[in-house]
Amino acid sequence: MSTFLVTGGAGFIGSNFVHYVMESTDHRVIVVDKLTYAGNRASLEALPANRMMMIQGDIADVGLLDQLMPQVDAVVHYAAESHNDNSLNDPWPFVDTNILGTYALIEAARRHDVRFHHISTDEVYGDLELDCPERFTESTPYNPSSPYSSTKAGSDLLVRAWVRSFGLRATISNCSNNYGPYQHVEKFIPRQITNVMDSVRPRLYGEGLNVRDWIHANDHSSAVLTILERGRLGETYLIGADGEQNNKTVIESILEIMGEPAGAYDHVMDRPGHDLRYAIDSTKLRTELGWFPQYSDFHGGLEATVQWYRDNEPWWRPQKAAAEAKYQLTGQ
Ligand code: NAD
Ligand code: TDX
């Protein structure tokens, strides 16, 4: 039995990971989360109090980290500013949390010699052409496009340097777009589902031909746990589930699932610098560590996600107006 320090555990993917660990292992978890606009205590409700504790705090709080590090076997670092559109409006919190916050954490992990797993994104690799066989691999050069992805790239490079120069016992994973329960309503899929629930037409950026490689959050969690258990120190693993879909198809599927006409959405201004296509080749993770995704049916997963937002309106409703108000500033 191990104890994990999960940063950002009250956010979307972090909270899914905490649920996954509670359900499928006997490990214990200490969550450190600043509870920014994106964090939600309610995502961790009803979990066993003898195995899960949440502390509201900043990953840059060195005193807090020095108190917690001796109590844990590994850090699983999810905390970040995560939304590309926000990073275009105000990049500073992204530099602050993603770069300086990660720096504080790896220094604390180094001081206390604690195993570290860094959660990152496929967006560090930039984007790919549409309709080509190429996919990202662990050796694709970094080429981030947005303030968000460039700060994630910076944090990855810090971790790599700490491994090489200081022997930090770390691994890194770069995952594709996640979907599932507990995702903030600012993000594409929950935004459109909750718009339809509010009788507001979904909003598609530009032509909507941009492709994302969707993976269910549970598959991301199982991959991270696999890397924690069997990953080779110093290595990077790409996580993906062969889920490429363009945005237009995803909106049409949501409308179909929710009983609306296929064309009942609006095209709005495109995102500046909008990455065209992401696609992950996860051969290394599959062949070296024997990991495989369980959720291969994207449409079925989307149906379950629609149902989750229908069943959990009290969870997302308090965030909805503020999220839409931000989009009004850019007419999106
Ligand atoms: P999220 O925005 O839903 O959650 C982020 C969490 O971090 C929130 O709970 C927030 O309160 C917390 N946080 C922010 N700043 C903090 C700070 N300074 N100290 C402590 N806590 C802080 O994000 P998410 O979508 O769950 O993403 C989690 C991680 O996974 C990020 O590192 C992101 O880059 C990565 N990732 C996300 C996706 C995706 O599709 N969402 C894909 C690949 C990788
Ligand atoms: O209203 C919308 N309409 C729309 O067409 C929104 C919010 C988004 N989009 C498009 C933009 C993207 O092509 O949908 C796609 C997905 O958008 P987001 O949910 O904002 O995700 P993305 O920018 O792809 O980044 C996500 O995946 C990688 C996460 O937010 C990142 O944290 C992760 O690193």
C-alpha cells in the first residue's frame, strides 16, 4: 500500500484519478488543490475518509510541501491552469502555476527524494496535418502553439532536466484530450452538452474540422497507475486510445444523443493559433508496460457523459454562467 500526493485532485482528471485509485487499489491519497475556479470539492465527495484527505493549498507553498513530502511515497502532479482559451486572454496564471508551481514541486521532491510523476499533454508537440498517417511519438520534437501548451512544455523540460542533473526519480506522461465526468463546463464537450440542456445552440470554432484524439478519463487514470507501478524512471510515455474525431462530428453526435437536429449549432470565431490535429501513437506504453484502453467506443462513452451531466446538474450549474460570461468577451 502506498500514499500518493495528488496535486490538482479536485480538478477534472485529478478527481477521476482519485476515484479510480479508491475503487481499484488500497492506496491512500492526499490531495493538494488550490481550488481555483476549476477546482471543485464536490468532485471528491463520498470518498472513504480513512484513505483520502483533501488540503486546500498551492503547489508553490514550500512550507506545505516540506510538511507533506515525508508522508508520501509518490507525487502525481495534475495541478495546472488547463484551458487554452483562458491562456489567450491572460497567460500569467499559466506561467505561474504550470512553470513556477512545477519548479517548487520538483525541488521539494528532490529535497525529500520522493518519486514524481508529471502529467502533461500531447499539445507540447504542436499539431499535425489533417488526413495524414503521422502521429505523435515520444521522439516528436516539442513545438507548442499556445501560452497553455508552451507552459506545459516548459514544465516537462524542467522535469527532464531534474532527472538528468539531480537524479530526480521521475516519469512523464503526455496524454490526448480527455472526456468523462467532472469536466469543467468551459471545455468543449461539457460546454455543448450543458448548452443544449439550457436550450442554447452549441458553438463550433471556425469550420470545426480540427481533430482531437479523445480518451476516457478512466483510461488516462489506468495508464498513470500503470506508469507509477511499472514505468521506467526517467522515461516519457504517450497515452492515447485511438479516438480521433473532428469537432463537427463530436457536436453532431452530442446533438443526436440529446435528440436535437444534426445542424442545430452555430459556427463562431475560430481560436487564434488553433491547433489543427492531435494524434497519439501509444505503442511504447502498450508494448513496454502492457497497458490497453478499456473505453474504445467513443459514442457509447459520450452517451454516458451526456447522462452524467443530466444527472449531476447541481455539480456544474454554479460554474455555468461565469464560464459563458468569459466566452462573451470574445464572441465565442
Ligand atoms: P482542471 O483545470 O480541470 O483542473 C486543474 C486543477 O488544478 C484544479 O482543481 C485547480 O484548482 C488546481 N490548481 C490550479 N492551480 C493550482 C495551484 N497553483 N496549486 C494547487 N492546485 C492548483 O484540469 P484538467 O483538465 O483536470 O487537467 C489536469 C492535468 O492534466 C493538467 O496538468 C493538464 O495539463 C493535463 N492534461 C489535461 C488533458 C485534458 O484533456 N483535460 C489532457 C492531457 C493532459
Ligand atoms: O466552445 C467550443 N467550441 C469549439 O469548437 C470550445 C470550448 C472548444 N472548441 C474546440 C477547440 C478544440 O479544437 O474544441 C476542441 C477542444 O477544445 P477544448 O475542450 O478547449 O480542448 P483543447 O484546447 O483541445 O485542450 C484540451 O486537451 C488537451 C485540454 O483543455 C487541455 O488541458 C489538454 O492539454
